[in-house]
Amino acid sequence: MTAAIPGGPLSVGPGTDPRQAVPGVTAPPKRRNTELAMLAFAVVITLAAQTIVDITVTGSPSPEIATFGVWFSGIWLGAHLVVRRWAPYADPLLLPCIALLTGLGLSMIHRLDIAANALGEATTTREDAPTQLLWATIGLVLFIAVLLVVRDHRALSRLAYTIGLVGMVLLAIPALLPASMSEVNGAKIWIRVAGFSIQPGEFAKICLVVFFAAYLNDKRDVLALASRRVLGLEIPRARDLGPVLLAWGLSILVLVFERDLGSSLLLFGIFVVMLYVATERASWLLIGVMLFAAGSSVAYQLFGHVRVRVDTWLDPFAYRDTGGYQIVQSLFGLGTGGLFGAGLGGGRPDQVPVAKSDFIAAAIGEELGLFGLVAIVVVYLVLVERGLRTSLVVRDAFGKLLAAGLAFGVAWQVFVVLGGVTGLLPLTGLTTPFVAYGGSSLVANFALVALLVRISDAARRPATPPAPQPPKLGEALTEVVKR
């Protein structure tokens, strides 16, 4: 499959152009005003949450609330204007969803900053909310850059193998660095140089999804072949198991050398689901689950850090003074919040270690209750649903796989994080997208949504009318001229 890039008349095959004209069908509305109204709603909710936190904890609004409001409104207005100009037919709910999630995350981080200062930790704990706002600004700059550079998502398919190599390199760098430059809390997933740190795996995730989409699009006919039926499932040929075994091996290498259970689980899960989407063979899901179970069993027996996490998950209260302290405090916080929560500023979410990043969902559950946490999950569901809808609507196969992989990546990460916070799954170290504190995750997820915006714009954009062709010589009208 080849791709069309700006300025290059490359074909993508018959019937796969996302802008192919459909006779008798009018162009869909752009819905940019709807997007602007929803963005304004997200900004209002964020400012209201910030004000409630300040009044509840300190008795009066913070003097910085006006500056924050102008800054926060300005960055989203800028992003909206860029989408209005360069992706006018994009889905109108993608940008408001991430604006609301980012704003609520900033409000909770601000609330945890106040709690840390109230405990007399101001000399050792910096204000993280302004830093997170700066990372959000950088993320939106990258969001805009992706929209301006990637004018046609199909162009990525031509560079897929190069992008995949970049993703592999980004994933491998922390494992090759000494622990002093890459290890935090036992996981070697960072690059730390001169006080600056970045988590390259967050960007590697996007690169590998692009590679998976292009590879599976090229090989889906071969991978869809079945050799026999077993218990109603069409089992693929043994020779076609190579890709899933390679993805499984990659996830095991990440688990072994970087001790990063979260990224390992995330990458393998995304690949298996994209493989199912490409081939429509449920047997691939079964094979993926079996390989995951086998790998998990072996990892539990061989690697101490995996065994500790699983044992802590099975009985956190038995390890409440050591490795289980986080999850025990998280469960107490969620139980304290109940259905309606203690109210913004009314709980003690600071009692959970690393509440700003790994356990921010527990902090939200304590202060907003089950209803508030479910409301945030619904926002994630809307974001994922719009991504999957884009996957269904876009006409080219590469775009379908790419949109499905990106959307499922967000859904899978949220499920794994919330499962860890509530004790449903072992802790993985992943962060809640857009909400949790962390620059690498926030910036990378903005780039992810930018790709979804670009694909949704291509899916809904009307076709350009074909240029009129001159009549063939045999069909030209003739006329006898008398001289």
C-alpha cells in the first residue's frame, strides 16, 4: 500500500480514498462552533473546580486564578483556531474531552499542592500545578505541530518502518543507560540528564502503533488465513504466528530489562487487538491471552519485582507497612469518598503516596466520590468512542487500523490504571492519561489525539470535485462547414 502525501500524486488503491466522492451525499457540517462551545464549558468547569478548592481549603480564591484562567483559556482557543483552519471537518468532541480531563487533572494537582504546603512541606515540595500547565502548553504546541506537518495520515504508512525503528530505539534507550540515569522507583524507563527527565516509552507507544497499523494492513490477507477449526475457532497457520510472537517477545524484553510491567502489558494488548481488527479472527485474541498467561507465569517465577507486585495485589493488607501501603491507602480513600465524595478540598488525598501521578484516580474518588470518578470515566468513554467511530468511518484500511489502535491504547491504559488503583489488577506504574501529573505522558497523549483529529478530518471531509476531462476524439461533435 502506498500513501498520498501533499505534493505527491501517489495512489492508495481503488476504493480506499477517504475523500472519495459519494454522488448525492452532501458534505457533513463542520461543527466547529459546537467544539468552541464545548471548550468553553470545559474551561468553566475547570475554573469552578479551582475556585471551589481554594475557597474550601483557604477560605478565598487564589490570586493566581485570573492568570490561570487567561492562560488555560488561551491555549485551548489557540488549538481550536488551528483545528478550525487546518482540520475543519474533524470530530468536534475530541478536543473538548481532553480539555476537560486536563483541566480536572490540574485542579486536583493544585489541591494536592495546597495539602502538601499545609503540612509544612513547602520547603521540599514544589508547586506542581504550574509545571503541569506548562507541560499542557508544550503538549498543545506539539498537537498543533502534528496537525501542520501531517496533512494526510496516509503519508505515515510510507514511513512506517522508519517510525517503528524510532519507536524501538526510544523503548530501548532506558534499558541501555546506567541506573543512575534511567531508574526511578525500580523501573528503568527514564532518561535523566542535567535535571531534565523524559519517559521515551510514551512516545515509543505512538510510533509502534503507526508501525503496527502499516504492517498489519500489508499482511492482513496472509494473517487472516486459517489452517483448521478447533472448538469453533479458525486457528491461523503456524507459519503466520511470527508477528504475534515477536510482539510477545518485545513485551517480555521490556518487562525483563526495564522492569516496566505497564508498558509491557500496554504494547502487547494494543498489538493483539489491532491484529484482531485487521483479520477479524477471534482466534488471535485467544492466542494473545494464552501467550500473556504463559509470559506472566514465567515472569512471576523468574523475576522478583513481578512476584512482589503480584503478591502485594493478592493480599495488600499483609504488606500494608511495605509494598502494599499505596494500595491500602488508596482503598481507604475510595471507601471514605463513598458515592458522593468529601467534596473538593474536603478529603485527605495527600495520605496516598504519589497521589499526583500514579494514584490521582484515588484522590478524585475520595473527593468526588464514585459518581465523580464514573463521570470522568464517561469522558474517557466518549473520547474512545469518537476514536473508534473515526476508525469505522474513514475509508482507507491504514487509517482504520491506526485510529482503532490509538483509541484502544487510551482505553486499555485507563482500564489498567483504574484496575490497579481499585485492586482489580496488579499495579503497573502507568499514569492516568491527561489527568495525572507527568510531562512525558501528557505531551505524548496530545500528539496521539492530534493524529485522531487528522484521521477524523479525512473521514468527514467532502471530496474535491473531479476536474473536467476533455472529450475523446471519437466522441467529439462534428460539424460540416460550408465554405
